[in-house]
Amino acid sequence: VLSNPRADRIKSLRRLAKRTARAEQRLFLVEGGQAVAEALVAAARGDASVREVFLAADDGARLAHLESLATEAGVPYEYASADVVRALTDTVTPQGAVAVCEYLDRPLEEVVAGGSKLVAVAAQIRDPGNAGSLIRVADAAGADAVVLSEGSVDPYNGKVVRASVGSLFHFPIVDGVSTVATIDALRDAGLQVLAADGASEADLDSPEVAAVLARPTAWVFGNEAWGLPDEVKQAVDAVVRIPIYGRAESLNLATAAALCLYASARAQQ
Ligand SMILES: C[S@@+](CC[C@H](N)C(=O)[O-])C[C@H]1O[C@@H](n2cnc3c(N)ncnc32)[C@H](O)[C@@H]1O
């Protein structure tokens, strides 16, 4: 059992809490039994590379299934003390397992070439909870990929990883690209591009919008504070509003994304 949280190996992994260290090593940490299980299943499928897994020794019985998943995926695992697990995680009560994973991002060209039917694009999304929830709801709606534009939160930030609850491992995430270039590439690949914006004339529930929802579609969502820049609204095929029936100024980004992506998914199914 690995018991020294100050061991060089652990100290070096702790640096992955910082974006610059992650980007340099192209590694990130995944914590929690459920998310680690998803990472290992993805590794066994060849969709992710997991370098190693740490399992909390005092949680051994509960984590036994992760041993077999790691073995199936050919990933080395090691038992560690609660102190070591705590040193690697940034939650107050870590759930006993941590995986060291390689970056998952894929080039936009690869996603575009894949014949996608539903893609979510976030333009400068900043809140980690929103980004994780967006990835999770896009996965639930059956989206083929999520794109986080340049200027967005890092998808490998611990809070994003936690909020995505494993969905990060289910489909390609593209990261750090220009929103307008993404829109052009997706349109060239045959998708219509719709932007979600509360101030638009076109209503998501109108017959005009309903008539086009079944087409292959990319949805673009704006920043939490300032929404979508004009150049993005001009680059898309249509800007669509989710009707607000009460007095809320707007919807939370991930909530808006849930409504738009599910509207497309229902029409497409
Ligand atoms: C919190 S909102 C941004 C609000 C911001 N004050 C603005 O000017 O747009 C974040 C994103 O969620 C989506 N969104 C929120 N409410 C929406 C609505 N009623 N209709 C369509 N999209 C909405 C949009 O993509 C928006 O850019």
C-alpha cells in the first residue's frame, strides 16, 4: 500500500491540478469510483488511455470491481492510503479511486469527417460545472461530439471531469478551436448550424423551427455572462430562442443546451 502522500511520484501527479502542468504532460486525473470505471471501460475499448489507477486501501471491498476492470483494460493499479488518495483529489471527501488518464481531445477534422448528426458547440464556456453538465447532457441526448471553443474552461479541469460523470469518455471532445471556424467546418460537413440565444425572433417551439429539427444539426451556445458574439450569430444558419414563460432573464447554459439538444434528438429519433 502506497502510504506517503509526499512521495515524488504523488507530488508530481498533484501538479496535474494546474492547467499548465496538465497541458504540458497531456495527462489529467479522474476521481471517484463511477468515473474511474468509465475511464477503464473506455480504455478496454481503445477509446482512452489510462496510465494507472490508485485505489483507497480502506475502500478495498467496494472498489474490487475496479481491479477487474483495470486488469481487463491492461491498466496497472495500486492500493494507496486515504492520505495519498486525498492528496491526489480536490474534493473534501474523495470517493476512493483516482485514475491518471491521457488527454482525450480529438481534432475537429476527425469529428467532422465522421458523419455526425448532432453536435454541441460551446463558445467560450467558462464555468466548469456548466461545461461538465453540457458534456453529460450532450451524451444523454445522443450527440456525436462536443466542441469547446478557444477561451473556454479546460475540459480536463477536475470540476468539469466530475460534473461530466464519465460522459467525457463516451464521445469525442474537441477543444481550443475558433467558434466561427468550427461552424464553417460543420456546415461544410452537411450539418445545419443553429445558435441558441434568448433574444432571437425564432422560437424553438414554432412550426418553422420544428420543421428543420430532424436535420443533422450543430447547436452553438454562448458564454454565461455575455452570450454569443455578433460574428457567431452571423455565421450560423439560424438563431433560436427558447421561450421564457415566467420572469427569468435567461436559462442557465446547460439547461438551455438540454432543451435544444433534446428537441433535436426527439425529432431525429
Ligand atoms: C446564461 S445564458 C447568457 C445570458 C446573457 N445575458 C446573454 O446576453 O445572452 C448562456 C447561454 O445559454 C443559452 N440560453 C440561455 N437562455 C436562453 C434562451 N431563453 N433561449 C436560447 N438560449 C438560451 C444561450 O446560448 C446563452 O448564450
